[in-house]
Amino acid sequence: MTEIQKLKQKLGFFIKKIIEEKSLTLNQTEIAKIINVTQPKVSHLLKMQLQDFGVERLFNIINLFGYDIEIKIEPSKQEEGVIQCFMGMG
């Protein structure tokens, strides 16, 4: 699995958690309106079917839910760099 695929998986997991929280008060159609996707796309996010979602789109969805994203680039301690993603649900 590539570093980008791993990042998409982590972002998808974070979005799934947000949707599950919001599902307590909103249905999938209402959530779809908030993040500018169709209801079937919300279902895909919940099932972690991320092939139709790029990293930029996942970032945008996270922003639309009211979360900030901070990107930090620094020299790697390894020969090849890695992508890490830390999420606060705070």
C-alpha cells in the first residue's frame, strides 16, 4: 500500500467517525448536503470505499465538517519520507 493510500485510509476513517457522530441527529441525505456530495457517496464513505475520493477532496470534506487541517513538512529520519496523520476529535 502506498503512503497516499494509507493517508486516504486514515482520512476516510476520520470522516467515517464524524459521520457516525452526526448520524445521531442527521440522516445521510442531510449530511450529504453539508459536504456537497450525494447520499450514495456518504454511504461509500461509511463503508470506506474511497476509490472515488482523492486526498484533496477528503481534506475538503473534513473542512466542511468544521475541522482545520495542518500540514507539516520536515526532513525524514529515514531514507524515504513517510506520511503521518494525527487527528484530534476535540
